[in-house]
Amino acid sequence: MNEALIIGERPIRHEQAATRPLRVPSPWRRCSVRLTMIVALLTAFGLVMSVSAARADELAPMLAKRLLLTGLAIMGFLMAARIDYRTWRRHHLGLLLVAVAALAALFAPGLAMAKNGARRWMNTGLPLGLQPSEFAKLSLCVWTAAYCERNLREMGSFVRGFLAPLTVIGATCMLILWEPDFGTAVLIGAVCACVLLVMGARLTFALLIAAASFPLAYQLVFGVPYRLRRVLVFLNPWDDPRGAGYQLIQSLVAIGSGGVRGLGLGMSQQKEAFLPGATNDFVFSVVAEELGFIGAALLIALFCLLLWESLKVIRRSRSPFAFALSTGLTLLLGVQAAAHIAVASGSVPTKGLALPFISAGGSSLIASMIAAGILVNIARAGEDPEYEPSPWEDEAPAYEVIIRRVLDGMRQIGGRMLAGVANMGGAR
């Protein structure tokens, strides 16, 4: 009588059990794999649509440029997905200093390329320009996350928990605002403020700061003529159909012309001579025109899946830095995508913001891919049972220690000078 091995309620003979293959866990059960596939789909979608949204006389140059940018972006994604995310924490101060230096260099003669009255692009001497504000987003997210982890126990205080980090964030955003780039400055400031609140800063302090800065915000919006026109045109673009309302009207015409199925790839009429910024600020309108409601809904669904998987990365983070950084990067990608779609559909006042992974801008594509790669690395760390968060003290590089000692020395000198002045006043 042959012996049998009981698996469940079904008897299986030894020879059958020996030849049965072992079940291998499906890779789709891993958040990092799903996130990578979503990013790959968005990148492929962007490659097709950025070329399709170009005018007929720009197809060949746009294709060559986009292929080069996609290759660089993929390299950035793979690098960010490979490097341990704790490396970004170690160099958070250096990244911020480089970003601030690049933003300040835009105001130096001969280094910036002026387009439409704005100095947002750095002249690299190559056919591809560099937009420092796109990489400043990542640097500020990394710096804010590192600051929150280092001062986690003091995040409830006003000075250390809100005022000090907001000063650094505000100073960097002011450089971006002077380019001028109002939308990007507001986006970065809002995302970093949300990270501070999530990490323990009090909402009361945020409301007080918002109330105190309301006059400045009012002046920045309503005190600048072209921004005021954008707000007024948003309420009724047909009041000025050939002026300030022209771009929004053409965007709505493009979206409405697509119908359910769209006109087909490359068949957009608005991109040829009517819709400005068809490959960048209003690429979603071309998507809706060429692919219709089905294509636009598919693109929105991909972004929703990206945010869903990113929320899982946040939930499974194993350190305060990973939690804060993944929160900031998720908000950065999600809010920017939502703002772009809202602008194209006339839901908010017109403001030029690239659609992550889709718009033709090279700096935006590379920065978005690096952000996605960091999220993938954080997800892989959450899936590794042997991962152990390292202490902060072991991560400080030499240049940060030097800068910290210099600042401490300056504080001591300033304190002694103030004490000396106070003693002289008392002696008199």
C-alpha cells in the first residue's frame, strides 16, 4: 500500500508531491513593482502624447528631443530607485544649497534664458535648457523631511516646529517667485507646509501665519496686473475672447471637440494654430481632443492609481524621514497633476504648470521620474523584513558638521555682543 501525503483534504502521493512546483509569490503583490509599472505606463503615455501634441513642422525635432529626455529620465528613475533613500537624508543640506545657488544664478547676467518675460531656464550651452525650480521642489521636500525627523520632538513648538522651517522654505520660494513663477512657488510652499502639519506642527500656527501673510498674498495676486486679469478671466473668459481669455477658451474648445472617442492621435486642430502651450501647460487639452473622454479618463485613472500606491508607501514607511519624504513627494506629484487638469478644464485660474510625466518639459520629466524612483526605493525598504532605520547621528556628513559649527559659533558671538551692549547700557 502506497503512502500518501495529505495536503488539505486531498491525498497526494510522495512522487506527485516531489514533482509539484513550489508556489512563487506573485511580484504584483509588491507595491514597488506596481508603482514601477504605473510610472512606466505614464512615461510611455507622455512619450506618445508629447510628440502627438506637437505641430506638424515640429514632429521630428520633438520626437528626437523626447526620446533623449525619456532616456535621461529613465536613468534618473533607476538611479533614485537603486540608491538607499537614507542617502538623501544624509545630504539634505547640500541639496538645498545647490538648489538655492542654481535659483540665484538665474539672476546673474548671461546665465538665464528669458522667455515671455520670465527667467526660469538656465543657459547650459546645449539644446536642452535647465529649469532649477523643478529640482528645487525635490530638494525642499528632502530638506523638510530631514528637518522634521531631526526635530520630531519639537514639532509642536512655534519656533522650531513651524517658524524656522517656514523661513527657509519661504526664502527659497521667494527666489522662485522673483523669476517670476507664482504657481511653482505656491505649489512648493503648500506641499512643504502640509508635510510640517503631518509631522506634528500645530494647525493654529499655520492659520496665524496664513492670516499674517494675507496682505502679501493679496498684493501678489491682485497687485500684479496680469495675475488680476487671469482671475477675472477665469470667472468669465468670454469677456475678453481675443485677449486674456483666449487660451482658456481654446483649451475648452479642444476638450469639447474630442467627444467620447477623440479625433485620433495627431489629428488635433487646436494645436496647429489656436492653442498656445499645447505640448506643456495645456497638454491635457490635446489628450482630451485626440483621445476623447476615454483617453482623458484613462490618464486620470493612471494618476489615481499612482497616488493610491504612493499612499500605501506612506502607510508602510518605517522611519519618520521615509514617512515625511514619501508624503511630500506624493503631494508634489498629485497636487501638480490635479492643478494642471483643473487649469486646462477651466476649474481654476490659468497658471502654467507642467503635467508630470506627460508635458514636454525636460526638467519636469526628469524631476518627476526621480521623485517616483525615490518612492519606489522607500516602498522596497518597507517590503524588506531585514531593514532597520539607521540613527540620525550616524548620517551627518562632514560638510554639515562644519556648517553647523560655524552657525553655532556665529550664535555665540552674537550673544556675547548683545550681552556686552546690555552691560554697557547698564553701566551708563
